[in-house]
Amino acid sequence: MKYVTNLAGRQFEVEIDKDGNLRVNGEPRQVDFHPLGPSLYSIIMNNRSFQVVIDEEHNQYNILMVGRFYEGRILDERALLMAQRRAALAPTSGELRAPMPGLILAVKVEPGQKVRKGDTCIILESMKMQNELKSPVEGIVETIAVAVGQTVEKNALLATIAPPTDSKSLNNP
């Protein structure tokens, strides 16, 4: 079975054959994957062991591994084709939401500031790890809904980013 995942702005093709062998972008990978709890997994890859937190909601995966936070989608071939036809893979919402409960450590942007997709906006501490939350779209910071030191629940609105008001993108001022 083939899957396509968009993770941290990059696309990967993952193929799992009937014997359980794994290939990522055509390259064979040795991976041992075991669940430890509802969202906690043990992964052994390239003779290194990792604990990974994976939370899934509406085909959106939030992954915490080695102190880094990743957001991604995993689609099988049929779902990918449907999503491409609906143009559903490109984020259109300028809402930045908390992927997990935590403490706001830093707010790196302010209302009126221009941001590009992927710019760090807020740093959230969760499970004693710092997670850089990045802008899902290019635009202008419209609102900041949190302050440093504030605790937030999962899916709490942190900031909104509006598209640029003029017809020019941020890349071509």
C-alpha cells in the first residue's frame, strides 16, 4: 500500500509491502514501531531508539519527536487524488491553534507584522519540550490571543494571520 505524507512542508511517499517492508521515497528503511500507550510509541530506526507522541485528529497528525514538533497529513493514493482535486492540501486558514495543551513561553510576532508560511510565531512548552509553532500561511498577523506565561488547552486559538491587503505577495514587496 502506498501513502503520501506532507510533513514539515515536505512530501514523502511511503510504501509498505505485504511482508511489512518499508520504503520512503523509494529508499528501503528498517523501522521497528511499537505502541506504548494511546498516543505514545517506541520507534527503533537505524539502531537508534526514539519515543514519539503522535496525536491524530481529522487526518491531521501532530508528532512530537526528539524535542521537535511536526504537523502532517497522511493520505493513501485515493485520498491524495481526491484532496488534490479539491486543492485541500494547501492550508488556507490563517488560524494558529495549539496542537496540544501547554505553556506559552514566547510570542515572536506582533499584530501588523508580516510573516511568511513557516515563520515561527509562538513557542509552546508541552511535556517539558519547547515547540516552535509556525505560521500556516503567508500574511499579516491580525491578532495575538495569548500572552507569555499563559497556559492553553489543545486547539486553543493562539493567533490569526490575514492574507496581505495588497495584491502583492510578501515575497515581492
